[in-house]
Amino acid sequence: MPVERETLRVDAVRKTFRGELGMAPKEVLHGVSFEAHRGEILGFLGPNGTGKTTTIKIILGLMRPDSGCVTIFGKNAGDRMALSRLGYLPENPYFFPHLTLREFLHYCGSLSGIDSDLLGNRCDEMMTLTGLSESADRRLKGFSKGMTQRAGLAQAILHDPDLLILDEPFSGLDPLGRKMVRDIMLDLKKKGKTIFFSSHILPDMEALCDRTVIIRDGMVVRSVSMDEVFRMAGSGTEVIARGCSEDIIEGITDYIDRVASRGRETFLHVKKQEFLRTVIKHLYNNGADVLKVVPDQLSLEEIFIREISGDPREPGMKADHMSAVLPGGKEAHDE
Amino acid sequence: MNKISSIAVNTFRESVREKLLYIVILYGGILLLSTFILSPLSVGAAGGKIITDVGLAGISLLGVLTAIMVGSTLVHKEIEKKAVFMVMTRPVSRHEYLIGKFSGMVMALGLLMLIMTAVMAVMIFIGRGVPGAPVFLASYLSLLEMMVMSSIVIFFSTFTTPILTSFFSICIFVAGNLSGDLRAFAQKFGGAFVGYFMEVFYYLLPNLKVFNLRNEAVHDLRFSGSDIVLATIYAAIYCGAILYFAFLVFRRRDFS
Ligand SMILES: Nc1ncnc2c1ncn2[C@@H]1O[C@H](COP(=O)(O)OP(=O)(O)O)[C@@H](O)[C@H]1O
Ligand SMILES: [Mg+2]
């Protein structure tokens, strides 16, 4: 039996919004394509207003694309079967203010077709998981933004969906809440669920994703796997050492491209990972202490910033972006 | 079916928790006030008639006004505030959503009218004795009228704003009460075109006159049972047709 590897496929989706009174129509998505594989956490990264939320709404069948198509578990967007296996957390969620949290979850659960015998327990579990047990019988009207976000997550995972679509799941949360969401996401991944989430916050992406799709001005400009990012990150490393005299550094200048010192500590930036061994050995042999070895960080940020600066619709660049989707695109892009 | 009833129950809850209670209180207040003011003038049977008259008119009018008030915001607010995403991203069809909304609204307004009828019956009992069947039947027909108006309100709110929905619905309510008269008037005085136009209008608009049994109830007149059965069938068909049109609009709608 063929394994159902592809969970979500978005294929050349275009969307134009009708202009408001007198305004010209605006094409927001210019042919967005990507896919999510079973069991992965896929990030959807892009600046504000680039069409992330619009893409997500089309995936869910809340909007129709002008052209292109979306398949979820091989079904069309908006199909009942597809929807029953899908959990969704909207951006800035707003729920029924007149309901208590418990009533709200019951309502959602019954719409998802959860057995009424199981529903009560399931709701309790979700409230515990999201840390909202104490607010179970409070009306949603009085919920803070962070609490609403938690309630949103609870309803999204209530029916144990195979595909989770989260639009800006970390917005409005305190650090504890962020950690909770991250833990839940990683736990679901362990259970083989697929998660697709949008964000414009890089550390979240780096910490969680297997892969990231970068979108800009309604076009996917790049898709990078974290392995790839990690490999690129490995190209340089920072060594923090103590007791490092000028003389010691003198012996390894060939391997180092930057040196800085703060207090008694010296920060040595090693050009390539291959040199690390030599540098550390040299430091030890000459009586310096190595305190920390830190791989280059924020490489996704570097990629992101490079991808979003410059006009993707410039003819030359566009072809480049297409090739950049493949691994090794970094070099292709650097010239 | 299960999903429709979930949506209906939620809608019922929303309506009841938000505003409906005040309408009942308003109704009780008006009824009490009017009897206090009017009863010294006309004691006995006449007093009872006034209560019946004011009471039934109040039930009909408040039923329809509440339908317009609650209904015009019901669907629109849910779409505007994106709460509808919670329903539409689950395995629920759009027709189930509309039928659920309609049913919940009718449940809430039905409860409202039931309470108002009970209040009225008690007052009639105090005023002139046990209220007759026409009183309850008149109230039942008002319920049907309210259902027809609810379906119209839901139809408009699938594509326009609460203010326009209210406006159109009130226009239809007024025209629906007058359509028979207007048609007769056009047949008598209008040219061929006006006559034809009115004819189309007459069949398109709900004929709300068929839901009016107030005169019979007040004066204890005879009425035909088949009229009531026909009014029931008419209401069912009319609601069904309007909800179907609402579905045709709603099915194509983008939620943004
Ligand atoms: N309903 C709408 N009508 C008109 N324009 C819209 C609508 N929804 C979104 N847009 C526009 O589409 C663009 C993309 O929006 P969105 O998908 O929300 O971006 P993101 O989620 O990436 O921040 C924005 O420029 C926004 O103004
Ligand atoms: Mg967004």
C-alpha cells in the first residue's frame, strides 16, 4: 500500500481581491505552490501583508482561488472528509463571546463529529493541556488575548486532527504560553501529525520547523529545510576563550576572520568548521581556556533577509529564485 | 442533523443570552400599562377585548421586530468577527449552517412568543375569564409570520449589512401586509403595466395577511380551520424557498 506522504499540496494558487469602491482590484497571490509532507512541521514565513493568511484561508476553503488548486489528503479544499481531519487556529481568533469555554469546546467538538460520550473528557483534557482548566466556566467574552489564543489552540486540536494549520500561533502569548504551544506542536509531531504554521518571527521557525517556505509579495521565493540551514550555519563558528594573548592568536590568524574581546574573554570567529579542531588544539596547547563553541546563528534570518530584500519580480531575479528552491541555491544566489 | 441541532442550540443560546429577555419584559410592561390606563374606561368584556387586541398586536409586532433585530446581526456578526471560521472549517455544509441558524432563531423567538402569549392569557383570564381558542391560534399564526420574516432576514444577512437587512426586511414586512390591497388597487386604477407589475410583486412578496387572525380573536368570530392549515403550509413553503435562495448566495461566498 502506498504511504500517504503528501498531506497538503498547494498548486499555482492565484487570488485577486475586488477593489473597494473605486479602487483597482489587487492580485495578492501570484501563483503560490508548495507542499507539506506527512509528519513534518512546515513553517510559512514572510513579512506582514504578503498573503500568508489569504493562502491559509484558501487552503481551508474559506475563500476560492481565482486559479490553481489545493488538495488535502488527496481531497479538494473545503471537502468534508478533508475538513474532518484538519485543525485550524485563525489569526487573531475571535470566538462566540456568549459561550463559556466549556460550551465553546463542546460546540466545536460536536461540529467535528466527536462522539458525545467522549466529548466531555476530551474537552477537559484540552483545557488541562492548554492551562485553561480554571477558566472552564467563564464566558469567552472576558478572555484576554493570550487566553483566547490558548482556547483557539484547544479547539484546533480537540478532534485529534492529522493536519494542523496555525496562523500566527505565537502572537499574544507570554513566554510560558509560547513554550506551551511549542511543546504541544513538538508532541503532535511525535505522534505523526503534520503541522503547517505561519509566522513572521524567526526564532520560532528555527526552533520548530523541519522546513520553511518563505513567501514574499504573494510568491513563494524559497523553501529551505532546517538541515540545509544547519549546514550553512556550520560554515562558521565562534570560539569564546579566556587567557588568550596576542601571541597565541598570532599562530592561528589564517583560520580566523574576526577577533573581538570583552573583559577577559576573547571571541574568535573561525572561518570554516574544518579549522575548528586546529584552533581549539592551538588554544589549549598554549594555555588558553576554551569556554564555549557557538555555531553561527540566525542563518534563517540571513536567508530571509536576503530573500525579502530585492524585487522578486525583477526578471533576472525571478529565475534565480526558482532555482534557489533547490538545495545549493545559496551559492547560486550569492553572486 | 446532529450538526444542525448543535448550530441551532448555539444560536438559541446566543439570542437568549444577548437580548431577548428585555423584549419580554418590555412586552409585559406595555401590556400592564395599557390595561391600567384603559381598563377604568371599559370594564368587563370590553376590557378583555382591549387586552386581547393590544396583546396580540404586541406579540405579532414584537415577534417580527425581534426577528429583524436579532436576525440582521446574527449571521453578519458571525462573518464579520470571523467566528464563522470555527464552523466553516469543520465538516459542516453551508446549508446546514443556514438551517441551523434559522432553527435556532425560530426556537428563541418561539420561546419569546410563548412567554408573551402566556402573559397575555393570564391577563385575559383576570380581565374577562378563560381565553378562547382563537386567541391561541392568532398567536400561533403570528409565530408563522415571524418564521417567514426570519427566513427573509437570514436571506438578506448572507450578503448585506445589518442596517440594509433591517431596512429591506421592514419594507417587505409592510408591503407583505399591504400586498393584497395594493394588488386590488392596481387592478382597479392602474394601467396594464402597473397591473402586471403588481401581480408579480403580489406573488413574490409574502402574503402576511394570511397570518392575521386578530380580528376573529378579539371579537370571538368564527374562523375556518382549513385557513390555518393552509397558512401553515404556505409558511413552510415560503421559508423553504427563501432559505434555498439564501443558500445559493451563501454557497458562493468568500469569508475574509
Ligand atoms: N478581504 C480582503 N480584501 C482586500 N484585500 C485584502 C483582503 N484580505 C487581505 N487583503 C490584502 O491582501 C494582502 C495579504 O494579506 P494577508 O494574507 O492577510 O497577509 P499576511 O497574513 O501575510 O500578513 C494584504 O495586502 C491585505 O491588505
Ligand atoms: Mg496574516
